[in-house]
Amino acid sequence: MITLFHHPFCPHSRFVRLALGELGITPRLVEERVWERREEFLALNPEATTPVLIEEGHPAVPGASVIAEYLDETRGAEAGERRLLPAEPGARVEVRRLTNWFHGKFFHEVSTFLVTERIYKQTMRTEQGGGPPDTAAIRAARHNIRYHLAYIGWLARQRTWLAGERMSYADLAAAVHLSVADYLGDVPWNEDEAAKTWYARVKSRPSFRPLLAEVVPGIPAAATYADLDF
């Protein structure tokens, strides 16, 4: 049995949920509000970040990238066509490069601002960092997302999937960071048709359905968020 400590709108958590879904694994989900700094959770991950995966008989696996490697090491060889990290070294480099781009650069320039300012802060107490959203940070995220979307569109025009001929961790990483912005209506889809078409393909996969069903109390999803033909 696998347990995943996550937050529904943490993009890194969403990435692991998609990866598990693509591998046919249904985890037990435990929602974690990291700003509460629970001692039991800090014992699993002193960094106090989600996600953290627990599999019986194994140590806690913290962080999206570490979990992705763990899943490939423990299940990749038997996954066949569902494998999300290619077997060839060169192809693995490109998947890792792009996955790191979205978990790192996209996150620090876009999704962390949008999620923190527009979602997390509404459930935080003042001493935890809650309060009114930083409008300057939101404006920066909305500006930055445009060149990330253009890069995704360029990749989608060159390849079948973002990192090559098969769907990989790179596609899942890009899709989940876009998904939280999409929920908030902050993705300018009209600026890149190739990126929009690629996202619709990922969004239409069965593994994505649980994400599209989740809502933030008091913050309704954008009109086309759950629309597969947006």
C-alpha cells in the first residue's frame, strides 16, 4: 500500500498523483498543510514540503523528483509502454532536463506565486504567512507564464510529446504546473495553439480526472478548467 502526503493544489503533489495514475497505482491520500509544521510530518520530511510517498517496508520518499526516480527504479522496467522515464541514457537526460525545468524554473517563476498568493494564503493564519495576496507577485507570474507557454508550444510543434516520441515525466510536470494556473484562469491559451492542443491531450487522460474534480472552497475553477474540449 502506498500513502501520499500531498496538497490538492501543490503542483509537485499533482505530478506524483499523475505518475501513480499512469502506472495504475491508487494511493491513500493524506492532505498536508505544510505551513502547520506537524511534528509527525516533519519526521518524514524535515524540509516540510509536499509530496512525500510512503510505501510499506521502505523509507519515506520526499519530493517529486526523488519519487519519480523511485517509481522508475521499482516499477519502470515492468511498466512497458507506460514507463515514464525512457530506458536509453540520452532520452533520459532530455526527460530529466525538462522535468527539472518545470519543477524548478516554471515553479519559481509562475506556479508558486499563483498557488501561494491565491490559494494557500486564504487558509493560513497571519503568523503562518497568511493575509492579502501580493498583487505584484501575481502580476509577475502572469507575465512569466507567457514565455513558458511559448516554450511548451515550440516543443509540442517539434515532437510528438514534449521530450520525444512518447509521453514522459516531462509532460506530466509541465501539465501539472499549468493546471494550477489554469484552475485560476491565468493561462493565456489564445497565445499558443500548439501548447493548448498538447495540454488537451494530457488533460484528457484518465489519470487527470481526479485533479479536474478538485475545487478550492470559495475560489471556483475557471469556466474551461474541467472542459476537455476547451
